[in-house]
Amino acid sequence: MAHPVLYLKKHEDQRLRKGHLWVFSNEIDTQRSPLEAFTPGDLAQIHSADGKAMGTAYVNPNTLICARLLSRKANLKCGQNFFKDRLSTALALREKAFAQPYYRLVFGESDGLPGVVIDRFGSVFSVQITTAGIEQRKTALLDALVELFTPTAIVLKNDNGQRELEGLSLESEIAYGELPDTLTIEENGAHFNINIVDGQKTGWFYDHRNSRAQLASMAKGLRVLDLFSYTGAWGIPAAQAGAAEVTCVDASEGALTLAAESARLNGVAKRMQFVRSDVFEFLKQARLDNELYDIIVLDPPALIKRKKDFKQGYEAYRRLNHLALQVLGKNGILVSASCSFHLSRDNLQEILRSSGRHIDRHLTFFASLGQGPDHPIDPAIPETDYLKTFFCSVSSSL
């Protein structure tokens, strides 16, 4: 049986033709195909105004992005075999890029699975479903995961605000198997204890893997400050690589407890300290105390979640970078990152330029990195390119 049809208005098919997967509610010809005829999660054929089929999407009539394409095929069957195929394709890339089974297995739209993020921690999988279309088919998704990987456990991480917009529950659950008492992963030769159920997002942030390795290669003998450290993913490899001293600062006591455990696990606890503090307040006090660091890592959470928050978020990024530069020692290195999609690479570059000039420092970029290969970027979907990281050399003014 064919899926019902959603017709686009005239000229509203260009984004899909270029390769994007999203359809907005104001692009639908609701006279020909009323959105209210669909219930959240229904499958539909998307047709252009002239009647040409553009693919199969799942629909949520109650959201701004009212449809997300799953396939360019007009009448896709979205069952276990569909998910097995997409998961296998995603796995092929990760196995080429990584020797160990610790990576983001599925990165939403880039892997042809809008509404799904899956992180792999060995035989444990953390799954984040953010749309009604995937929620309705989660049994088929989980069955495909079990068949392909024979996992020890699958955790559904449902504590995501986007689920609320989709009318979905926010309770996380262990959907399959049993979680081990201690879950340890490996990244860049370091080992970390993580907490999926109570941790942020999926429980770990794989996206900065390459930047962390770059930082560690430069840290020997230096004093490192890791701001918004979470569970120590930047600081611990730096200590392993021979940093003289590493200070991790975060507002979460639970995250710092895990970081301290991981420091002991890697034999670097004696050269690390963990400070529970608001980062703004920590930096202000460090400036008053004339504390100086050789390397500062500034990796805040997304400070601009929505476009309308841009002005306030931009100012927060500006203040953070300005404060960090004030406690950076002579010929120091600032690693400044943003995971806010709405803060562009040019925006962050301008923040760094103006912050350096404001305190009369000469600031140059010697490396510019982004997300790792397990967060592939779809060139047709700008939203998949979200992470930017500048490695800055900072010296006295010329």
C-alpha cells in the first residue's frame, strides 16, 4: 500500500533537490495535502508541486520541521532491514577510521537517519532518538542493532529538549541487556570511566577527538587549564603526554568525580586537580590572583541553542575568550572551541581577533580543526557542520 502524499508548494523543492532532508511546515501545500490529516510519525511520499516524487519522509504535523526524508525512494518500507542497511553503511566508515570500537556510530542526517544519534562504547550503545518518526520505529532500530552487534546493553537517552517539541517522553531507560557496574572507554590512548545514564547527551563527547590529540602532543612540561572540562577528555591525555600540571574546571561535581577516577586509572592523578566552579567566576578569581597558564582549553557547551539567542550567546563567548586570554602566560596557547551551530567559524574568529586586540596581544591561528570522522558533514546539510576549534598562539603585541 502506497504512503499518502504530501505536496510541496511551487518552488519549495529546491532544498530537497540539492540534497537536504528537511521540509518545513510553511512549504507544504496544505490545500492539496492537509498536514492535520497526518499523525506524528506517519510516513508520506513527498511530491513537488508538479507531482514528481521526491522521496519518503516521516511526518510530524505539530513541528516546524514537519517532515524529514528517509530515502529518495517514493514508497520506502521502513523496517528492520532499512535500519540494518543504514547501520551497516555507517559502520563501514567507522571501521575504516578507528581501530577500537569507541565512536559515534550514527550521526543523524549525515548517516541517512534523521532523528537518531548512536554512540558506541565497545559493546554498549547509547541511543538518542529525537523525533516521533523514529520513536514510532524504535523497535525495528533496536532489533537491527542487536542483530548486527550483539550488544551487552542499549541505553535510550531520552533527556533531550527536542523530544519535548516532538511530543515525546523524556525518561531514559535501559532498553536492552544490562549495563556493567563500571563502563570504561578508550580515546587517544587514555581510558575514561563514563556514566551514560546520568551523563550529558549520550554520556561522552567523541567529536573533539582529533583536537584533543593535537593538544596532548604540545602539552609536555606545561601548565594546562581545562575549562568546562566535563570528565577530563582534554586534560587527562595532556597529563599523560607529560603536562607539568593540569587543572580541570567544571560546574558538575559528578563529572569531576568521574574525571578524578579516570586520572587515577591513567596514573596521572598527582599532576591533576579538579575544581568545581562556574567558569566565569574561576577566571575572574584567577586574574585577581595573577594565575597564569601555558595552555588554556576553552570548550563550553552550546551557548546559542536557537537563532534568537545569538546576541546573548555571542556576548558570552566574547567574555569567556577575553577572560581566558587575561590568564594566559607569555607565548601561551589558547584552544577556543564552539559547538553552537549558530555561531559561525567567522563569528568565533572575530571574537578571538577582537579579544586579542582589546588586551593588546598578538594572536594567530596555527591550527583550525573540527569534528572527527565519526561526525561526517553532509555538504547539502549545513547543520551537520557545527564544531569549530581554533588553536591560537598568543604573544606580546608586535
